[in-house]
Amino acid sequence: MTIPLSRRVRRVSLSANAAAKLKTTALREAGRDILDLTTGEPDFDTPEHIKRAACAAIAAGATKYTPTAGVRALRQAVQRKLSGENRLDYPLAGIVVANGAKQIIFNAFAATLDEGDEVLVPVPYWPSFPDIVRFNDGTPVFLECPLEQRYKLTPAQLEAHIGPRTRWLILNSPGNPSGALYDEAELAALAAVLRRHPQVLILLDELYEHVRFDARPPQGLLNVAPDLQARSLLVGGVSKTYAMTGWRVGFGAGPEALATAMTVVQSQAASGASSVGQ
Ligand SMILES: Cc1ncc(COP(=O)(O)O)c(C=O)c1O
């Protein structure tokens, strides 16, 4: 029998990263010497103290369902991290945890996009951004950011692409795959454009914030434009910082109404993230 597939699933393909990973794994198993750059896998192992904490959590019985938005102690830890390290204050109700940053992004788009809503995606991009948009009925709008502009979005480009259907801008800094990092002046210039378009939500993917070659404290859009916090979703996680890609823990911080809607999506898609990982 031919399985009738939904329009939704026909709009997307197996994550390009996952597909490339399958290929490199198969080649490796066939004995080929492969340098695998397909997925963003850190080159160190999950630190020992984290592994020990997970074993202790299992021994202590932390093996049951967790609250849909994440266990309180982890959400409080995220709250402390954001205020201490990123100098951004959030109420606990604005902080949600999911199965990786990917599910946070999925939940956000599932909770806010209707058919035809546009999401601005600077190019080059992490391949899942546009597919998650498409899966959730949105339309990705690509903004080419070539080497000549150091793979970064310019204010003029942003202004030119915002239209009546623009629902979100994705800003991924440090960027995957380019590594591009926006500086304060660039962020301030983008913020000035965004202030002229109060209907646009901003997805700040800072998953790679600790993969840096200098020791400066992280500087994000919301540090230079705190007024945009009320319509931004800050996305982070443990995958890259602590080499915990397989543990599936990510977080989002944003307006309470968005966090609540994302929790509704999470509750029907997966329930709370893994107890042991959290
Ligand atoms: C830019 C970016 N955002 C989000 C993710 C998803 O990360 P996670 O493992 O936390 O789901 C990745 C993974 O590679 C990524 O590169």
C-alpha cells in the first residue's frame, strides 16, 4: 500500500545534517577514513562531573515524567545563567526547557505561524531553520549574506525584506555554519530597523555562545536593545557548550505568553524533556 503522506511532511526532507551524517557513518563502517564535519558535534566528551550527576540522578529515582516546561531546578539554573552571564532578567514563567534547542525552535514556530506567515532566514543558515518553518505552514524568506558582508545581515537588507506577512527574524550568532558573530554596532543598527516594525518577533539562536576564540563576555541583541526583549525568544542549550548533543536538553527564554503556547505544543508532542538529562 502507498502510505498517503501529509502535505506538511511532503514540504520537508530528512534533516540535511542527519542525512549527511547517515552517509558518513555508512562510509566509516565501510572502512573509509572520514573526517566528519556534518553535524555540530563538539570535539570533547561530556565532562565527568555531568556524567556522575546523571548516574546519581538515576540512583536517586529521577526517572519519572517531568513537568512539561522543564524541571524547576533547571529552569531556575537557566534563569541564573541568563542574569549572571548574559545580564538578562526573565521571570521563571518565561523560561521553558525542551528536547534540545531544536525542539524549542519547533515549538515557537508551531505556536505562532499560520499559513503564509514569513520568517526571515539569513543565508548561510543551519538547514533545519527553513524546514521547521515550512513544516509549521510558514514561508522562509532567504536573505543572502555573502562573504563580502562577512556572512552577516545588513540593516538595509533587513528593512528591504520586512513585509506585512513577516512574523519572525532568525538571528543566529555565533552563526552556524559561518561562525559569524555580530558586534555591538551591528546589533544596534539591526535593532533600529526592528523598532520600526513592532510586529516582527525575533528568534535569537545563541546555541554556540561559548564556542568562541576570545574571552569577551557574550554580547547579544538584547544587551544593546533591551526594549526588544518583550518580542524576542532567546534560544540556548547544553549541546555545544557541554558536549551533550545526545542528552537532548535546550531552553528558550521569552515573553510569558509565548512560553505558555510553546508549552502547549511541547505537551502534545513530547511531554517534558528527559528527566536524567535535565
Ligand atoms: C544553530 C543551531 N541551532 C540549534 C541547533 C539544535 O541544537 P540541539 O542539539 O540543542 O537541539 C543546532 C544544532 O546543530 C544548531 O546548529
